[in-house]
Amino acid sequence: MSSSENTLGLIAGEGEFPKLVARGARSAGLRVVAVGLRGTHDPEIRGMVDAYYQAGIARLGRWIRIFRRQGASRVIMAGRVRKARILELPLWRQALVYWPDWVSIKLWFFSSRDRRNDTLLSAVAEEMARRGVTLIDSTTYSAEAMAPEGLLTRRDLSPAQRSDADLGWRIAREMGRLDVGQAVVAFQGDIVAVEAIEGTDRMIERAGDLCKKPGWVLVKVAKPNQDMRFDVPTIGPNTIEKMSKHGGAALVVEAGKTLVLEKDETLRLANVHGISIVGRRGDHTSPELK
């Protein structure tokens, strides 16, 4: 195996996913070079990789130079970047706070036709590829964390929750097709909340504010043509804690396309709080959930 084939680059954002990738890649015998996104990543990642650097989230040129210098021709992007935190600032403050390099400026203003996640991240991947660095499937070294099909918890969905889940599934798939968000909340035959730029946690809080009676269903899916290199649907212990606090009763996710971080703890908490979790296949067309 060449040094390039033996080295994996990791762009580390927020949360547990980058650590899951680092562990999986090193278990596979790879040398891991991480670029931690400044102000976003968990500092613990530093002790889990073979080489570590920090870079701003708008320093794409620096990411590429680091990976090329370290011989990492394959790279995984993992972890959240809270886009809402960026956009709450006026453009001039964005420039001062995030100080983009020329590569990022060209991408932001000239290479990307809009600011939606898929558009921006596809432009990032294309720019990296032009410079000899290939962004690969972010789940390559974390396949064991993907949600399986079927009931994952002790408590199953009630008939009413199944009906809400079917409604939520149809709407969430359409939202994904439009690249707006990955999740919706359904309750008593209506859509209560739709995820957009604020993220799933904030949507859950909003659902709790709107539904004073507990029992709503959260549905989280991949886009119909999900690019597994980035923005893969993810749940974890925090999702369950948020749902419990704000009245959620059931969680339906797309099997094979949704990451379950800290899976054992996530399922344990769901059982403790009496929350149902079901994995559903994306090509499933029956009106009943399986």
C-alpha cells in the first residue's frame, strides 16, 4: 500500500462523528491526518489522530495544502458546522470573523450558484478534486453505526404514531429533495415543525413549544439522492434527551442512511424514556412502517 493509500485526511467539525471516523480508520490500519475546524471541533480529536492541524472553516486552500503535504489524497468530512451561526452576522463581520482565503472567496462568490448545503459542499468537493484531494463517503469507516431496518427499541409505535410517521416520511422526503432540511415533526395528522438551517435540535425545541401535549413523532431521512460524502442524517444521545424534554414519543429514521452516534447509549436512553425508534428503508412504499 502506498503512503497515499495508507493515509486518510479528516476534516473535523462538531460532535462525535469525527471521533467515530478517526477510530474506524485507525482500526483499519490507516494513518489519519485531521484538520480541526477552528471554534467548532472537539479538541479531543487531537489525541486520536496521527497528525493534527487547525484551520478556519473558510480556509479551504489551507485544508488542501495540509492534506497534499501530508500525502492524504482521500479525505472524509465529518461533524457539524452550524451555518446559522455564520449567517447571523452581516457579510462584513463574516469576513472579519472567518477571514476566508482566496480559494474560499472564489468558491463562495463565483463557483457556487446558491448557499444551500448541497450546492456549497459539492463546490468544495469539486475544488478539492481539481487540486488532487478526493472527498469520499463519510461513512466508509463507520458502517457499524448506520441505523438498521426495523424496531430498535423495546416500545413499538402506536397506530396513531404510525400514521403520523407515514405523513412525516412523505413530507421529509420532499424537504430532502428540495435540499431544505432532513427532518420534520408530525402530530395528530399534521406537520408541526420542519427543519431548516437551524438544525434538528432547535426544531425539536420548537416542536415542544408548539405541542403542549406530548406524543409527537420525529422523522429524519436522507435526501432522495443523498451524497454520502457530507451532511449524512445523524442522531445520538442528545437527540433522545431533547425529544424526552420536549414531548417526543417516537423517532423514525432512514435505515442504512442514518448514523446513530454512541448507538448503545442512544438506544438505552430511548428505552429509559419510553421513546420508540424505528429504521425504515428509503425505497419502502407500503403504507405500513416496517
